[in-house]
Amino acid sequence: MLPLHDHPGMTVFSKLLYGSCYVKAYDWVKVESSSGFPTFGLGGKVLDGIMSAPCETSVLFPRSGGNIHSFTALAPCAILDVLTPPYSEDLGRPSTYFMEFPIPSLPGYAMLEERDLPDDLVVEGAPYLGPPIEADHDHHC
């Protein structure tokens, strides 16, 4: 499982290479953030479903389409993510993880609160050195 996380100011190309996974995604409805304090706010669910390979590459834009999301493997699977620009604490693109608190009286909404990186999660990154990527904005898994 890759817990609920975001990609601030980044475009993300994701390709499910094999297998299947459950995806949940939110966009901010209202967010509060103060220097030195965790980010929290109201998230509206934009995706709650299963992806199975083979499927099209999906594109996540910085301010729409599920910028806060999680993946849970339903079978052995692999997802290739290409991020541009990459995470950078110095440039305001930190790696941020969230806890969700569903609101029973508002189906499809949850309060999201920043959390520390889980102790059992290791994330490795590498620069993309391949050919240019072309995105088809009309197709999703």
C-alpha cells in the first residue's frame, strides 16, 4: 500500500504495468496550512475504484484530478510514476502524506490531515532519462 499522499505543483504520468490495485483520490475543497503546522482541510473524492492492467497511462495535474491519492495492491502489481518537476523540499514540493477522516454526513468527503512518513515505507526515486512522453488527456484506466 502506498498511503494517501500528494504531488504539489507536479504533473504525474502513471502507468499500471501489471496487476490490479484499488485507488482512492481526493482534491482539496478547502485547505489550511500554516508555517510550522501540519496541513489539514476538506477533501472531495474524485476517484474510488479499481485499476487493472492493461490500461492507459493516466495523467495527474497539479490542481485537479486526484492530487491526493493512495494505491492498495489487490494482486501483485507495479506502477511506474514519472513526476515533473520532481519532489523538492527547497522549491516547495515536499513529499506529504495524509490521514483521512471520512465524514459520514457528507458522503464523498473527508477531512485530510498531514502525517509523518510511515516508518515501514521506503520511497526511491530516479531521474527520467528516456524519450519524451506524450499524454492522451481523454483516456483513463
